[in-house]
Amino acid sequence: PIFQSYDSETLAMAVKEESEFALLTKEIGSIIGKVINKNDINMLFNLYDYEGISPEYICAVANYAVRRSKGSMAYIVRTTLSIRDEGIDSYDKLEEYISKRESSDIGKAKLWKKMGFGNRAPSAKEKAYLTKWFDEYAMSDEIINAAYEITVDAIGTARPSYMAKILDDWFEKGYTTVEQVEASKGVKKNQSSGANSSFDIDELYNTAVRKGMDENQ
């Protein structure tokens, strides 16, 4: 973003005479763990004065950024403006937004570890899968883990592209819980007859996944 630039006198007066902004500068310094410099103060005053964002809002974003190990003033400013521009225009909305994002981040990290990829960073395509499942689809850890189990049972390894086939299907069908997936198995069995009566939804997924694997070899 392009920041409004203030001269040294304006910034000095703001820190000296605007008690709310003076407290904000001290609080931000405490949050990020350093004495903020003139450039930092300029960016902070840009949020406070030019953008009209409340100190409470700015401090909440700063704490969120530090928890993500991204406590630079530039990151805090960019993130504050980005979140605000998403329509998160009140402190209550911000609290809910941050809570969801942190929960999503934890879920992604746990799944990545479970999939056995260690410290390797996800590729752009893998990140897109994780973002879709946890953020766009807003799926629970439980239902994502169920897709993981089916994938591993089918092909012997955790492969995001095949988990995606399952989760896309469940999302399209409106499944949000493992119970709904299990219930669908009963429906499939009840709709089957004779020799096909034992052919359940897991086998359908396993067949689809194997087919996809063969097509990609």
C-alpha cells in the first residue's frame, strides 16, 4: 500500500499531544518487542489518522501478527488494511475473523504433519488445496481426516490430489460431518440389491482414487 507521509514535526506533535496515539505507539512497541522508529511511527499514524482505524483494532492485528512470527510494522499495516478491506470493519468482527484464521492455521499444520511431509513447505498447489478445504469449504478437522484415512487406505499414501476428489464430492453433496458420510453409506447399501448389496461408498471412492492414480502415471 501507499502510505500517507508525515513530516517529523507532525509526528512529534502527534506523539506529544495526542494521548491516545501516544499510548498506541507504546503499546505497539510492547507488542512487537522493540522501540519503534520514525518510519514505524509514520506507518502507524497512517493507520490511526489517515485510515481512521481504532487503536484497539490495530493492537489486535499486531498481536495476531506476532503470534504468526510476523511482527514487523510493515506487515502489521498491510494486514490491518487487508483485513479491513475484506469488510471486517469492527473489533467484534475482527475477533471472530482472527479466531477462525488461527483455528484454520492450526488445522492445516496438524494435517500437514499427519500426512508425513515433515518440515517441507507446501507447494503452491498444495497450499491451494489446504486453503480450499479449511477456508473456502470451512470443513471440520474430523471430515478432512476422514478423507485422509480413505485416501491412505486406497493408495497407501497421503496424496492431496486424491483427498481433493473426495472432499470436493462431499462438499458438493453438502456433507459437513462424518455422520452424514456414514449415513450415505447406508443409503447406498439400501439402494443396492442382490450381489451388489455389500458395495459401499468407501469402495466407490477407492475405485475412483485408483483410477485417478492410473490416469496420472
